[in-house]
Amino acid sequence: MGSIFGNLFRISTWGESHGGGVGVVVDGCPPLIPLTEKDIQTDLDRRRPGQSEITTPRNEADQAEILSGTFEGQTLGSPIAILVRNKDARPEAYSEMAEKFRPSHADYTYQAKYGTRNWQGGGRSSARETIGRVAAAAIAKKVLAAKFAPDLEIIAYVKSIKNIEANVDPETVSFETVESNIVRTGDPDAVEPMVELVKQMRGEGNSVGGVVECVIRNCPVGLGMPVFDRLEADLAKAMLSLPATKGFEIGSGFGGTLLTGREHNDPFRMEDGKVRTTSNRSGGVQGGISNGENIVFRVAFKPTATIMTSQETVTTDLKDTELKGRGRHDPCVLPRAVPIVEAMASLVLCDHSLRQKAQNG
Amino acid sequence: MGSIFGNLFRISTWGESHGGGVGVVVDGCPPLIPLTEKDIQTDLDRRRPGQSEITTPRNEADQAEILSGTFEGQTLGSPIAILVRNKDARPEAYSEMAEKFRPSHADYTYQAKYGTRNWQGGGRSSARETIGRVAAAAIAKKVLAAKFAPDLEIIAYVKSIKNIEANVDPETVSFETVESNIVRTGDPDAVEPMVELVKQMRGEGNSVGGVVECVIRNCPVGLGMPVFDRLEADLAKAMLSLPATKGFEIGSGFGGTLLTGREHNDPFRMEDGKVRTTSNRSGGVQGGISNGENIVFRVAFKPTATIMTSQETVTTDLKDTELKGRGRHDPCVLPRAVPIVEAMASLVLCDHSLRQKAQNG
Amino acid sequence: MGSIFGNLFRISTWGESHGGGVGVVVDGCPPLIPLTEKDIQTDLDRRRPGQSEITTPRNEADQAEILSGTFEGQTLGSPIAILVRNKDARPEAYSEMAEKFRPSHADYTYQAKYGTRNWQGGGRSSARETIGRVAAAAIAKKVLAAKFAPDLEIIAYVKSIKNIEANVDPETVSFETVESNIVRTGDPDAVEPMVELVKQMRGEGNSVGGVVECVIRNCPVGLGMPVFDRLEADLAKAMLSLPATKGFEIGSGFGGTLLTGREHNDPFRMEDGKVRTTSNRSGGVQGGISNGENIVFRVAFKPTATIMTSQETVTTDLKDTELKGRGRHDPCVLPRAVPIVEAMASLVLCDHSLRQKAQNG
Amino acid sequence: MGSIFGNLFRISTWGESHGGGVGVVVDGCPPLIPLTEKDIQTDLDRRRPGQSEITTPRNEADQAEILSGTFEGQTLGSPIAILVRNKDARPEAYSEMAEKFRPSHADYTYQAKYGTRNWQGGGRSSARETIGRVAAAAIAKKVLAAKFAPDLEIIAYVKSIKNIEANVDPETVSFETVESNIVRTGDPDAVEPMVELVKQMRGEGNSVGGVVECVIRNCPVGLGMPVFDRLEADLAKAMLSLPATKGFEIGSGFGGTLLTGREHNDPFRMEDGKVRTTSNRSGGVQGGISNGENIVFRVAFKPTATIMTSQETVTTDLKDTELKGRGRHDPCVLPRAVPIVEAMASLVLCDHSLRQKAQNG
């Protein structure tokens, strides 16, 4: 319970940061979708550690093996199991954590909930768990492209790091622009100040957070379900299930509460035979269902909890103590969060596409 | 699909704004919980229309009938079905909507998805649907109190309407303070300006939105599950499933992205033999699991889409036209949203309490 | 938990034999399916008590009210709630049951599980609960006919009562033949002996059981899913979820274990351009998936537990005692079980049709 | 969809007979349960091929690797992933099957459903898939023993092969007796005739089926849920989800339909302060809920479909042809089915124990 996501495109992730590996089982994938390990590797490489000078130096190739569910380069319709071995684990770096709870980490709550925890790294709460999501999402993207939305584009990018805000137009930002810089922002002018800030933070043993924005273009009309499974509700759950997230907003978001209804409503107009809105404060979703406009949402990521300075904390036998962070960590998770946000959005859209087809196709 | 919420305390809501009624079936409720229709009515009365001068004048008593699942004033452990009849429906007020899509409503997306819709009011997208949620949550609260958390307090309040912000301390705000004013804010000084603003908006045929904040006090440690069913993920889904919501944040939220890790982390300290944090930027949840501190989150509600001025829109046969709002609507949903936010939080906590008991109890 | 059935065509039944009523909520029904209360009433009338001289004299009109989910005679795609009031309840007939557990009933196990029970009749374990299933299945049948299998025929009939076996050919038996006699058997020669036996049993205050056979003709190829949701697995669960059932077999069933593989295998042959089998010991399902041949299965119903003679039992305060059955009961549930078996088969096929469409449509 | 089983102890199996391997992910396992690979291996060894002269000579060590979810020899509460590599696969033995559908196998229906299939062996329909179930059940048994029913015994045995019936008393049969013979029957006198029959069948290139009976002793009172998730319904689904099964019956089963109610009812009596029944035609379940008596059920397995003689069939391009079985197969699946039946029963009981604890614990 808790490691399964989706209704029809159902994924089951597993694995701790230290142990045999991490992976995922995808149940419900349509058959005859071309799929090789390379499709998955491309996305895994975007999230893997050690990919640039501003991410963690933990060096994992994160090589994916497809164990089942494909035959002669295509999906069979049966469960697709994917395995990524843990290689560059260094449990010894965590020995102090066996006895001390790291502040703003999951150590204490896992211990309190389960009466045990794998203290060698983040265990199940490690961002390493997202490998399974990204691998599953690589398949979801192929399904979406082959069966539901050939022109679909899901593009996430760093919107802000701390107080440095990028100037990005969701209508036009390109995947290439985002991937062209190690911050993964959509604003070339923001790259340098962001890189500088992250480096400075790392130098100080400190960390920063920020906001990832994501735009979904050419999404079919009709995805999402009243009442509980509104598209924005499932996107919110998907995003808030990511480590280090603190907020989600779609369209006008929190800022939209400063407008009146007259200012906020999106008028409808016919355009090229299609029902369109002349503004998009709805963020592409109305009544929980996609309306064909760009879906735009933002996710807040807090500053990385692991910092290299001494902090107050308590021991597992409940005594006050201090702890100084060790291990290999990202001073800022944002650049690597970008492909993960895209992954979660892909999983939500793929699941809702299958649900839409079942009921209304 | 879409109208069922929860894993172990599973609710199934049904009903349109115009038709036989609305209601809910609760499956999985523990037995021997004292429950009468009065328990449910108290909460329904807090969300019902026509309760004050700043809400919609639609006058519905919203009388709940328990059809099953109780015996001699206690739950049986079998499904509890609750029915609320629609009484003061006026479909004639909506005849124009049969042919025109209301901007920023669900009319167009429902029509596009299903090829049909009940245009007599909001249909399934009406806020009237939340009656089922509130009724189910009245039961959830009784379960929580009887079985899991006798001292639990779930208190929501209006944090802001448009640019008027209330000054409320989540540590101390009381249910009585919130209920003592028709805005349902926790700040007595904010009541009058907020009421004035809403009245002014209604006078202009306009509308406003705002932010509801909710604090959960005395929540047991250990609720929430890695990975996908983190407590904040399920709260986010619950809140974003409410009509008119555009954002969710927990603890430091979006504002927390402006801090460094050193400023943001919550140090642990022992206090009265308990592990506590000396600050609460985590918002009571770490690693997806409650840590015993106050859970504090905020939900953004957009301004009501129905406004009484002419707006551009299109007809169901795809021609440009104009539409002026009619019918009876809230110029500001916030006061009535307060009990609904509490209801959704109760449902999430009750479900997670049962899940926690199953695996770790 | 426990009162929800189906994945995509998901039904949630509720209600006790004595209380406000019984009913069902259907979530996931496709839109634009013609549906009126009359469609549902026809099937409810086939299962209702008091319909013939060999069923219980409890006289319930079992009038169905559709509370939501339809508009202008068609489904909306939103949840369909159906309510049937309890009318001819006589709780006073059950007062003795408040203190004594009826042998081979659910009284003791419900009390042991929940610490309470509605002793006024069968409570939740009453066959009255199947009203919700039959009502939901009336909708499922319309969906199947409109969207998936226009020529589908689901025909159940009494195959045996005690040792009287009917001679029925599943290939040719007609609905009209079955409905033409009050036993609902497909063999006109078996009607009289069966009626006589039931009457004799009732005269003696005794009861009998038997076997219902069901044939599904013109089922599309491809329904059912490896591994756990094989069509026969879901049919077995559906049938064993019915009160008083003790066994399920498909195709050759238990008798098939007496054959060798050479005798048992169904050879494939081309026929009119279709892959057919020249025998059908598989019962229309191979590898858990329908192969286009007739699906034939049988369900064993034990003799009715309520008998009018004195039996040994224990009291709720755990003392040995005796109990003589009272109340109005069927001396043989088989005739009324026939439409319920058909109903469960319809629900399984409708759900699997939607699942098949989602993944492979 | 289709490869996930259970509500709270949720397993997700994956894998084809030929490919990277087979395995399972178990989500929802309680923490702190002692678990090593050896626990799992013991059960896998009981189901593995090549274990005796009457099973398939395919020689697979079926070595299980636990990839996640344990730490220092105990479960963590996080998903437990288990991998078993395919080693002795011989796809070349199946080349003819690429073009011909094997009679009474899943070849045709898989091809028809998915438009593709892994024809190298049984693919997903192979009995090899049950490795994941047996591995997961090894964990379920440890959970049951540690948390819910320390004295629980789940003992299956071959009740009949073709027309040779074993004489076994479910009250007293021991695990040791069953495991002491290669047929896995509980009747020492039946061993030799059964072995002889299987050898004779293999000699003739033919096959046989039979019935496995299973008794569950010392099951707690109260497991199972009205309405759809009755214990017998979930057992029936579990058993009919196994390859080659054609029937399920519990307690008196089909034979019980020959009795009258007076003969069939189980009288209650107090015994040692407990409510007991003096007969057990209910088979340990009443109203869908365990009553503390022995749970006794039977499962029919058809004769193995693969036989070594020529049979009529069709080609994948829809022409009539003939096919003679090849590959390594069991002439009788019963001996290896015994641990698998026990495994499925364990999974059902573990899931229902967790559900019972959640609602009524």
C-alpha cells in the first residue's frame, strides 16, 4: 500500500537507495508498443546523479534492464518489470545516521511508523526511488505518442531557484532550450546566476530550493474525471508524492485569488472550428477535465534537507545531540527534478487516456 | 471511476444539482461507532446555502437521511448510505445554459467528454456534490475521535479574500472564533473588511476568491505512506478535487523556496519525552508521514465563475455569442468552503488511520 | 471494503433487509446509454419475492428509483444511484433471533466479526442485498448491448434441484423457455417434479438446494485478463459472492478431471473464417480469456438455511438452546437465483469489456 | 490490470516463461517480520520443476533473490521485490508454436486479445508465473504466523487423480504425510496407484488431471467480508486464477445440493466456552466469514493440455493443420499444484487478516 500508482496504467515501484536495486512493474500497458531498454535509458540519464557540476557526485550509471513484458522489441500487454541495480552505494557514509535522525528528513517518521528503517542513505525515501517512476514514464510517453496524442509535448523547466526567477513563456519554450543548460531552466539569461547560486550554496555547505513549472501542449480535450479524479487533483497528488515538494498550483494558482471573477474568467471563442479560450487562467483544465488549452502547473521544492553544517537533532534513543551532514547530495534538487516532474505528468496523462478510452472512447 | 475516494474508508458520492438528490455510500466504516442523522446534519448545516447574507440565496434545508449501515444508533460495519433530496432546484433559471457554455465552468469540458450534460445547474460539477463528502466526513470524524485520535482538531478558516489577509495563528485559533463570524475567518479584525468586499462584489455582479488555511492539531505520529500515498499527496489530491481550487501548499509551501536549507530545516529537540521540532516549516509532515507537529496547509480558491455581467462565449453548436450569468450563486465560495476543506482532511486522516492500523497497528 | 465490485464498471451496493432500503451506486457507466426505471424494474421483478407459489410470500414491489446519473432518458457518464425502499419488513418476526444464532446463517459470524448485527432479518447478509446487484446489472446489460456485444445472450436456468436433474442443451435453450415456468428450468419435463419437490419440502418445513447453469452465447473473443483477473476467476468470485453458494465450475468442471488430456483437449478448426473449437470442454475460456465459444458454468446453491423445525443452537450469551425457524422464506432459492446469476455474469462481462477496450481497443 | 492481487497485502507478479525471469513485488507487508531468502526458497523448491520422476524434467533451480524491502533480516514495511531468473529455457523447442496454436492452451486467446504473444513456451500463461505467487505467499505465511494466527495450518493434498480417489481426513492429515510422497497425497495407500497412472500416461504421451483438497485449521473467527469479498469468493477467485483449474467448491460443495436443509444445516453447540458447530458442511465459512471451524475446499485441475500426440489445430494465419506436443511438461500438474493452492490460500488469509484488523481490530 502506498507504492502503487494509477488505475489502468498501474505502476508498482520498489527499492531502497542501498540494497539490491530499485525498479518498477508496469501493469496494464497496451500491447504492440515499440519499447527497448534504450527508450528507458534516455530518460534515466536525465535524472541520474553525477550528470553535471551542480548535482551530487554519486556516480550511478543507472542501467535499466527490462525483465519481462516485451518480445521482439514490442510490448506484450503483460507486466513490464524493470530493474536498476544499486552500484555506487556507500553505506559507511551513513553510519552516524543509524543513531541520529537527520533534520527535515524522513528518518524519524519512518522509524516512528515502522519501528525500523534502512538508515543506509535515504532508504525508501531516497530520491533514488524515482528511478522506477521515470522508467515507467518512459513507457507511458510511448503509449501516449502511439495511441492517444502524437503531438503531445510535456516540458518542465526550472522556473525559479530561491529568489532568482526565470522568464519563460510556456507557449513557446522548447525541450532543446531546457536541455541545453545544466540548470534545466527555459531562460538562457537565468542560467548563469542560477549556477552561481547553487555553487555558492554548495561551497557554504548549504542548499536551495525553487519552483519547477511544467507545460503540457496539445493535450486532447476530455482527460480527467469528475469528482475525485479531476486531472488537477491527480496531477497534484503525483507532484506532492515527489520528495521535497511543498506545493502545487495550476493555471492562475495562488496568484489568481487576487483577481475578481470578471478578470479571472476565460472567455470562449471559436478559432479554426475549435472551441478555444482567449486567456488561460484555468491552466488547461475546467471542471477537472482538460479543455485543449495548454496545461500549466508549478511545483515548489524545498531546499535540500542535507546540509554540511552542524544542526540540532535527537538520537534514536531519544537524547538531544548534534549532526553534521555527510554523504553525496545535491545542493539543489531542481535540475534533476525537471525530468521527474515530466515523468509524473506522463503517468497521469497515460492513465487518464486509458480511462477516457474505456468510458468514452 | 472518479467518484470513489479512499482505500479503507471508501466513499462513493453521487448526484447532480438537479435531479433526485445527492448522497454518498461509505464502505469500510468500523462498527459500534455512535451515529445519528443529527451528527451529519450539524456539518451539512455549515455548508448549506442560504446560511448568511454573503452566500447564495438558494434555500436548501439539505436534510440527511441515513438509509443503511446503522442499528440502534450505532454503525454496523456495513455500508452507510446517506440521501439528501434536491428541493429548491430551479432548472428554468438555466435554460439559456442548455445552449451556451458558461465561461470557466465545466459545461464545455463535460459536453466534450461525455457528449451530453445535465445543463440544469452545475450537474455533477455543482458544489452541491460536496454534500456527500461532508456527510461522509461527519462519520470519519466520529471514527477518528472514537478509535484513533480523541484530541484531534481539524480547523479550517479563511486566510484571505482577494488581497485582504487575515492574521491567524494556527497554533491557537479556535473553532468557536471561526464559527462566530459569517466569513469563517480566524481573525476578528478581518471580518468586516471581508464582508464589505464580498457585498461590494455581489453588488457589482462580480465575484472574488481567496485562500483557506487549515490546521490539524494533535494528529498521531505515523500517518501517511511512502511513496505515492504520502500524507501531503493525498491531502493535495483531496483539496484539488474540490470545485474552484487552483493550488495547495503545506508548511512553508511556495514561500519556503526563498529560504536556504539552513534556514528551512526543522531542528529536532526532546520535549516532555517526545521528539519535537523547534520550528515547523515541514508543516507536520516529513517523508510523507505525520511527525506529530501541527499539520498546516493552504488551498487557493479562484473567484466564482458565475458572474452577473455579460461575457464572451460560444454556443453548443459552436458559434460565438455572449452570456450573462443568472441563477443563485455565491459571490465568494470561501465561507462555505471552510467546512468542506475540513471534511476532505477528515476523510484523508480517517483512511490513513485505518491503513496505519492495518500495517503497523 | 467488501461491498464494491468491478474495476471500471464499479458498483457499490448498500442496505439491510430491514431499514431504509437497499440500493446501489454505479460508477463508470458510459454516457448516452438509454436508461429508464422500467429497464431496471423488469429485472427486479424477476428476482422479487412473492412472484410464485414456490417462493417466499414476503410481498415487496421492489420499486426502483433512479436518483442520479441520467438526463432525458440517457446516462450522463456520472454515478447512477438507485434506491429501493424496504416496505413489507416485519422485524417482529425476528425477535427470537436477537438472542439466538440461526444455524448455517450469518448471525454468529457477523456478531463475532463486528460485535453487533441487525438481527431484524438477514441484515446485510439477506438475499435482499442482491437487489442492488440486479439493478446495476440491468444497466450493465444495456451497456453490453449498446457498445460491445449486440448479440450477447446470458441465459441461466435451474439445472437441478436436489437429485432431480434437468436435461438442457446450453447451445439452444431459450430465455422464453426458462421464463415460461416458475422453477426457471430449461427442461419442460423437469418442471412438474421440481415444483412438487419444493412444495413437499415446504410442507415439511424443510428446504432444498440445487445447481444453476448459465450459458453466455456470442461473447466477444478476448475478454478476461491474465493472471489474477482471468474471466473464470472473476466469474467464480462473482458467483461465490452470492448467498448460499458452495461451488462453481466452468466447462468440463469437476467431471473433467475424469478424462485424459487426449479426451479433454478442444481441437481447433477453421469454420466460416473463424477459429473455432470442435468441442467445448474449456467452457468458452482458455488461458483466462474468452475464445468465442459458449461460456458455460454451473453454481451450486445449498438448501435454504431457514427451516421450520427445531434445531440445536446457542444464544448470544453463549448458552445451548433450540430454535425453530420463523419468518417468510423460500424453501428453495433456485428459481429466484437464476436472474441473480445472470446479473453477476453481466457485471463481470461489462467490466471486462471496458477493461479490454481500454488496453486493447 | 490483471496481475495485481490483494487489497492490503498486495502482490504484483510479472514475467514470462522465457525472458529475463519472473518475480513479484509485495506492497503492504508489515515491518519487523523476520525474512530471508531461505524462507522463500523452501516453498519455491516445493513447486519447482524437475523435483521428481513424475514432474517435468525442465531443470530450474529457481533461486530467489530479495531485491528490496528487508534490512538486517527483517521486513522494512516497504515493497519487497523478489527476482527469479529464467535459466533452463529452451525457446527452440517451441518454434513450431510460433505458427500453430496449441489446443486448449492460451496461445489463440492471447494472440486474439493482444495481437501478439511470446510463443517461446507458455509466455505469461506459463505455470512458471506462479513462482511469484509462491514467493509472495512465503511472506504471507510469516506474517500470519507472527501477527495473526500462530497455530494456523494450511495443508493441501491431492484428493484424486483421474478416477483414483485418496482417502484423507482433513481434520488430521499432516504436512509431513503429504510431503512424504511424490504425488503429495494425504493417503499412503493411494500413492502407488497414482504414481503408476501418471507414469503410464506419460508413457502414452497423454496426461491426467484431478482434484486438490485444502484444509485450513485454526483459522481465526471473523475473516471475510460481506458482500463481494466473502472469504469463499476470494478463495474461489484465487484458485480459479491458477492455470488449468476448472472448478472450486467449499464445504459440502456440489454434493451438498443433494441434501435437504435439515440434513445440511450445521447445529451450533458450546464447547470449551467456544461456539462450535457439530458438523461442518459450511466448510468453515458462514455468511462469507470464517466461523473458526476447519475451512475445507477443493479445486479441480484439468488434464495437462500439452500431450505428445498429434492433434487438430489451426495456424496463426488461419489454416487447418496438425500439431504434436513437444517441450518439457508435467503429465499431471497435481503434485506441483499442491504448494500453489496453499500459496493462494495464504495470500487470501493474509490480506483478509489485515483488512479485519483495520476495520475491527
